[in-house]
Amino acid sequence: MTAFDSARGLGEITDASWEDLMGTNVRAPLFLAQAAAPHLKKTHGAIINITDIHADRPLKNYVVYSVAKAALAGLTRSLARELGPFGIRVNAIAPGSILTGRAKERFETAPEAAKQKTLSAIPVGRMGEPQDVASAVLFLASPAAVFITGVIL
């Protein structure tokens, strides 16, 4: 389920939508980290979660999505404290607008004025690309980031 599929305002939230978003964004990363920890201790590995800027800036009508992403950010910081003493770094990336899937389709088909309004609100003047996120992941996984943990990029 993507952010676009998870639009649910107050009064529209179902148990299924809650379980789906909390499961994929909080439960799964927690139990994956727990299962991977013994190996990561041996290799001094890293965990890199993908959260969202909407963890800190909730979207209207995306209550559960925003809450799930905020919980993942909290989990990231908590795991950094738990696993740091074992040489395991835990960080997250919270990208803004990335041109993938429906977001790319909506942006590309938007009127030119709407595109320019969106781009003018972004300091670098362009939407993010999947490679931008991949580059951040590579950095956080690299030896250059050996002292970085508990950070939401």
C-alpha cells in the first residue's frame, strides 16, 4: 500500500488499514531488526529504514500513514540506542516528493502552473528521483557513515 492508496481521514480508518500500515512500517522492521541483530553484531552492519517527511508533517486524510511513518522514525531512533553498543548503526531516510509510480504520473500530467508551484516550494527546484534515495542509502551503508546512527536524513 502506498501513501496514495492509504488515504483515510478520521472516520474512514478501518482495522485492516491500521494493521496493514502499522505492520509494514513498524512491526516488520522491528522483527526484521531483531532477527538480523545477531548477524549484524558480527559484521558491524547497518539498518536503514525508509520513512517519510510526513512523519513530521502529517498529510490531511492520511492519518494512519502519517502515524505509521512517525512510529518508524521513533523505532529507528530507539533501535540506534539499543544496537549502537554492538556496532550496529540504525538510520532512516525521509524523502520528500520522489518521482515514482502515481506521484510521477500525477506530476507529469499536471498543468504547467501546478508543476511550477510545486517546484518553487522545493529549495533545489526539482523533484526527487529514485536514484537520490538510493544514493542516500549507499552513503549511510558506507564506511563514510561509520559514526552516524539514530539519524533521520
